[in-house]
Amino acid sequence: MASVTSAIEGSEQEAVGDALVLEIPGDAAHLSTARLFAAAVGRHFGVDESAIDDVKLGVSEAVTTAVDDPDRAGPPTIVVRRVDDGTLWFEVRWRRGDGGDLEASMSLQVVRGLFETATLSVEGDGETRIRFGLTNPDSNVPG
Amino acid sequence: MQDPWAIVALGGELDAHTAPRLREQLSGLLDEGRYHIIIEAERVEFMDSTGLGVLVGARKRATEHEGALAIVCTRPNIVRLLDITGLDKVFPVFPSLDQALAS
């Protein structure tokens, strides 16, 4: 069962208001839930309708990367927050053990193709994040 | 005489959850020797790289037997996915079934 929470997330950049967070089971059956969440939160933050499809695809591909990760050690969590420069960040996090490189993931390549701001980071403790930001969420140009 | 083109009409969402069903269906067609396939995707509301991967796999099998796999679609989100992945240069994409059949 997916759970939705609202939380203030720490970041190098100051979050403006609460972040919206959705944790979903690590199962492809919940990809549609992830997309519904991404679209709803995008609209909540004023993302232009013409960019909503890109947001849905970006989040769906990022969650797919997590679900398909053979070294995944925890459920994927989607975190969305706006920071003080106006950028709206979408982030998919999960924990992974020591394992293979995620760079070959086709899903990751699609996220990068959609958003110039897309990054993948894997911390020493296994915390893994794919994030992308929309610098002008209310325009139709993905960041 | 059998129609040379097998037309597969898709709808709904094509992602990592639903793609295995499409893979199974296309494999069935290819196993029957149907190597000319048209994917009618105008009613597909969402497609991701996993769905596209299924089409790539089917196309590979089809072309190994001198067949082809074409896509009928004008939906901007799917056309964009094909563009981002560079697969718009791999798949023949047509705006209508009639145009695909006439090709």
C-alpha cells in the first residue's frame, strides 16, 4: 500500500514549504500510482499542462529504474519540493546494497533526455537518488 | 490468403507492469510466422522505455525474417519518447493505419 506524507526535507537549497512525499512498494504494479502522484503534485505546484506528460514520464522512468534495480534494498520514495529559487525538484530515492552500475539503465537515459537537470547519485550508505528539476514550472519548457 | 500485416491495436498504459503481456502477444504472432506487424498506438495513453523495449525486441525478430514493425501514432507524448530515445529513426511511424498499410 502506498503511503503519502508531507515533510520538510533537508537540502543544500532552502525548501519553500513542505515537501510532498509518496512511498510505494517496489513493484511495477504501482507505477501508475507514481504517475498519478507526479501529475497531481505537478499541477499542485503550477506546472504547465504541456509539461505534465514529461513529469509523468520522468518520474515513471526513475521509479522503474528503482524497481528494476537488482540491488534495491528498500522501497522507492518520491519526493517533490520547491526551493527558494523557484525550481521544482522531483526526486526518486531508494536504498541499495553494493551492486552494479545503474548508468546502463535505459529508463535513466530517458530521464536525462527529458531533463537537462537530471542527476543520479549513490551515497556511501546506499542512498540512491534520481532527481530532476523544472526551473520554470509554470512555463512549458522542462528544466 | 492471410493478410500480410498483423495489426495489433493497443490502448491504456504501457509500462514495466503491462509490457510483459504485450511481449507475450507479439511473441505469439512471431512464433506463428507473422513478421509484418503494425502497432496501432493511437489509444495508448502512456508508454515508457520498457514498453518501447518490447517493440524493439519484436522488431529485431521480425527483421531477422525480412519482416517489419511499424507504429501508427500521433500522440505527442509517444512521439516525444520515440524522439528522445532516437527510435523515431528505427521505427517507421505513420499518422494513420491507411498510410501504414499503403507503405
